[in-house]
Amino acid sequence: MLTLDDLPTPSLLLDHDRFVRNHERLATHLLRLGVPLRPHVKTAKSIPALRQLLRGQPGGVTVSTLREAEACLDAGITDILYAVGVAPQKLPAIAELQARGAAMMVILDSLAAARALAAHRHRRGIGIPALIEIDSDGHRAGVAADSTLLLDIAEALGDDLRGVMTHAGESYRCVTAEEKRAMAAQERDAAVNAALRLRFAGYSAPVVSVGSTPTAHFADDLSGVTEVRAGVYVFQDLVMAGLGVCAVDDIALSVLVTVIGHQAEKGWLITDGGWMALSRDRGTASLPVDQAYGLVCDADGRVLEELVMIGANQEHGIIARRDGQPWDLGAYPVGAHLRILPNHACATAAQFDGYVLLADGKPTGEYWQRFNGFHIGLP
Amino acid sequence: MLTLDDLPTPSLLLDHDRFVRNHERLATHLLRLGVPLRPHVKTAKSIPALRQLLRGQPGGVTVSTLREAEACLDAGITDILYAVGVAPQKLPAIAELQARGAAMMVILDSLAAARALAAHRHRRGIGIPALIEIDSDGHRAGVAADSTLLLDIAEALGDDLRGVMTHAGESYRCVTAEEKRAMAAQERDAAVNAALRLRFAGYSAPVVSVGSTPTAHFADDLSGVTEVRAGVYVFQDLVMAGLGVCAVDDIALSVLVTVIGHQAEKGWLITDGGWMALSRDRGTASLPVDQAYGLVCDADGRVLEELVMIGANQEHGIIARRDGQPWDLGAYPVGAHLRILPNHACATAAQFDGYVLLADGKPTGEYWQRFNGFHIGLP
């Protein structure tokens, strides 16, 4: 039977029991609120993972790259929302995915992009359905729900308009439950109000798409919303635990590393998992508890609270006591295995080609391949 | 003829003229000092790049993963130093590479690893040549040149001992030329002294391997050193420019992005290049000038000094004025191309599958594939 000792290090481990539990938790919550889930592919980027997330859902997915769209399409998943403001140059590739059978939908927040879409429809005779991105929190992109620009974009889009979407990225700064609930309401209100304005002005805007992992979990009313997007929820990570979206015990992803040296005077374990394995993401740096490059677990996944991964070079990790005190490194000799819980699941997973699956804490022999990269056709 | 407009974004651009110039600069410097270069594969991870770096050199390379070793071996490059402290579990994979024709050399800094090597030799009848890693700067791994442990490890290694290696990673904190020169001397002294101690004690230690990009450029005497390792030197990056190792004009790597939106009130350009393209590396944060997520250039590569990439989400970049003032975004409409110079070439390059080559600022049509991943055989 396969054990962790049979795996090369660093390896990316996926605890399938936690994965299923995380998914069921959010799916159940949304079912109660009466809104379907359109899972975001950007975290898992893996077809076997997606198939489990789509059970009992309408079947649509959210993607962050056209490469993700292509991989979904190749697997027979055709209802695809490309949720990054569309660049005019990407329209031919999107049309190619349409021609291959994808029901693509794009997002945009500018007259320039809306006009590029209209010109594309005029040229090709086939449009690309679009949602207008709404700025619900000042975090990044989108137009204000009460802006003139919203109606101008709708006018420029014409028949390609399908509705609105928003992403409350500022929810990643909401530490209390109250803040997250308020942010979820703010996200919903912005999207629903924008859709109502469009409908009152005579436009068809059936789709009201919202989502971020924190708001998806803390929303207590999604009236008027037609779908929720979330990605990291299914793995969870130290940022989500730090925000109170999940417990540390919910984190399904970890990186298996091997101790390759000791610096006894400094109290450092040196491992073969550096930033190439964990990524450079330091998402917990701005949270109440900074987890540096990750929380350390023993080989069986039990958290070693006193330890933290304090440093990362390309292929070297440095593990020390959180309080900086020297300690007896002998418990973790050269060759010992440890597991690191990541700050940010999307970033850490992206450093690997796939997931080694665990059930009951043991490798099942299954490996879920990821699709990395950005584009279709061209590399 | 191919132009930048034909490329999907984000794409990783490699200015071949700068690449050649960077390589020639270091190779010439080391030629003058009479020491050959053993280029580090970890930055470029690409065979066509390596072939150019190996011209006029003995032909050996440095790797940070066994995947790199395998890719080199498959391309006929057989003299391979695996320069991350070897874990006992990796010895079978290394033996497999030896059996396939690789002249592998490993490094270690513990009795445990040395004994694992001796046991491996005893079991297999064939040893794995090893260098003892010397700690020249307290940065990470290695044993002190004047320690008892050095001689104990040599004794445990027996016939597998080939010499010593060190990496002055602290050179990444040396801002003045004087500090870098001093660090280069310190790196050399530690390695040479360790080798002399071993030789005086009766051990054979012909190899004295040193290197980091800053010390390689600023060393003015490498007496006693038999080879220099460096990787990032050939691309350079904002960290190296910030340390005065190169000029910004030497940086050969950039990420081509497209403007996908404007947040006019905030003075933000939104692009389709986020941390998935640039990485989360914030290596300039601790330098005199913090370049945030990267310096911004126009599509032709001219630096736009007043702009900087202030934020990164997974597939979104945020570009603003460095002074935070509002400005006229109209010069960079939706669909415009920009190029971002990265903080850390190794980390940014690792986010892509390969390099789009430029000569005279134009795509040549060449694409240099990278090999990512960690392991041989297994994924």
C-alpha cells in the first residue's frame, strides 16, 4: 500500500475528505439560500476536482484564463464565464472556443471593451454574451451601480448584454463575522441594484452573479442574485482561517517536504520546500496572526503550533520556532517529513502540476492533473 | 513579420540581445579571474538558453531540482551539480540518473546525509560524489569552515568526498559595491579555507565551488576557487538593479500585458497580468527603492519611470503613478500593451511555460520551452 514515504518531495497533498467537506458546507449553505454555485476553476484547475464541485449544480463554471476555458471545454464542460475583464485582442480566441461548442460569457467595465464586442458581432455575425462588471467595494475593477457609465455600456453592448457580475475582493480584509456579513450584503446590493437599473431602463439583464469565498459563506440573504462564484473555498488556506472563514482543520491542501539539514545554533530546520513549492504568497502578513510562509504539521498532518516556516529560498525552506527560541531539532532528523499548510491555496497549487490525493490521511494512488498556463493554441 | 501585437497576453518576453550581453559580461569577468562558470539552471530552465551559457565553458551545470538534472541529461549535458542539500530519499533517483549517464554530484552539510551516502555506496557498490556545503555568511545552510563537523562529515563520506561549495546568499542584502566585494572575498575565503583544512587533514578535496550573482560580478580575486555558479545573472531583474549588480537597461525579461480597464478616479490601469504572471515576489520591498510588483515599460520596452505595478490579484494587475497622484489614463486605452520588468527573474519565469524571444525589440518567432516541476519519473 502506498504511503507518504513513497512520495518524492516537495509534493502537493490534497486531503479528499476535507475537500468534500468544504464543498458540501458551501453547497448546502447556498442551497438553503436558493442560489446555485458556479465554481471558480482558477483554484483547483483540475477536471476531476471540478466534476465533484459540479454535482447537483447547473453545470456552469467560472474561469480566469482562456486556458482554463479550453480545458473545461475539452472535458465537456461548456457553460463558461470568463471572469476577467475581456481585452479586445482576446475576442478571436473566445470566438474559437464558441465555435468548438463553448457557451462563453465575458465581463467588461468600459465603453471601449463594449464597443469592441459590438464591432466583433458586426464583423462575425455572432455575438459574445457579456456581463457588466460592477464595483461593489472599490477593490479593483468595475463600474459603480449608480453610474451613468453603466447605462452607456449597456447601450453599447446591445444584444450581447446578459446582466451583471461583481466580486467583493475587499472581503479578504474582513476579520469579524459581522464585517463579512455586511460585505456580503454590500456585494449583493451593488449587483442587484445595477441589474434593476438596467431592467428599469429597458435592458434585458437576467444574470446577477456575485461571489468571493468569504462573502459566499457569510451571505444570509441572496435575494435577486442568480449565481454565486467561489474557488478557494474547496481547499481553504491560512488566509481563510485567519479571516474566520474556516478552521485550520479544514485546510485540504498541504505541501509535503523533507528535512535536509539543521542549523542547530539558530534553531532552524532546512527543508526541500522553498518558494518554488509554497509560492511567495504572504497573504497572512496583513492578518492578526502572520503565518510567515506557512504553518508546520507533522507527516500525519497534526499542526505543530510552535513552529512556522520563517523563510523561503527557491528550493529551501527554513522552519523555526515562532518565538525564535532555540530548541531540540533532534525530533526532526535529516530525512524526516513535514507538511506545510499554505497561506494561499491558489498560489501554492499553481506551483505544482497536480495533486496527490489522500483519504483517511493516506495516499489513495490517485493523482489529479492540473492545467496551468494562460492561453489556447499558442503556448 | 511577427509583432508584439500577435502575442497573447500575458506573455514572457526575453530580449536576446540583453541575454547575450549579460552572459558575456560575467563570462569575460570570470575569464579574467581564471575561473570557469558552472551556470545555474534554476533561473532559465531551458535547454536553448543553457547551450548559449555553456559556450566556452567546461560544460558542467548546477541544478536545484532533479527534474532540471533529468532535462539536462536528456539534452546531453551530463556534468551536473545538484546544489540543494541532498535528502536520503533522493539517492535512488540520483543513482538512476547516474545509470542513465549523468556525472552527478550532490551537496550535504550533515553527518546524517553523509552516512546515508556511505550506506548507499555500500549497498549499491557505486558512490555518489559529494561536496560539503560551507556556511560562508549565516544565510541558510552549511557548516562552518573551521568546525569539527567539517572533518567529521569528510570522514563519514570517505571516497565520495570531492570538495566544498558555498553560496553567499547574504550578498542579496549588499547594496554598495564595497559590501559586495567584501562578501565575495568572504565567500571565497570560507570555501578555500574549508578545502585547505580538508586537504591538510589528508582528504582529497579538488573542487572549490562558490557563487551568487552579486558575488560573481564583484569578486576581484578568486584564487583557490575552481568554479563559479550563477543563474539570475543572465536575465537580471529589479532586485539585481536595486543592488547595483546591473542597470535597469540590462534586464532581459519582461511580461507583456494588456490594459483591460481603467479606474479613472483612482488613477489605476487594470491589466491582464497579475501575480500568476509576475509571481508574488516582492524582493525589492527591502531595497532602497521598492518597485512594488514591477517597473512599467511601454510596449517597446522604454521605462515609464512615473508608473509602477502597485497591486496584483491572480489575473489582474494594477498600475498607478508611483506618487499616487491621479493622471490622464487616456494614453493607455483598453487594449494597449505594456511591459512589466520583474522583481525576481527566477520567480517570474517560473510562472510561464517558456520564453518568447525578441531581437532588436521584435519577436523572432523563436520560443524557448522551460521545464518546470521538481521530480524525475513521478510527476
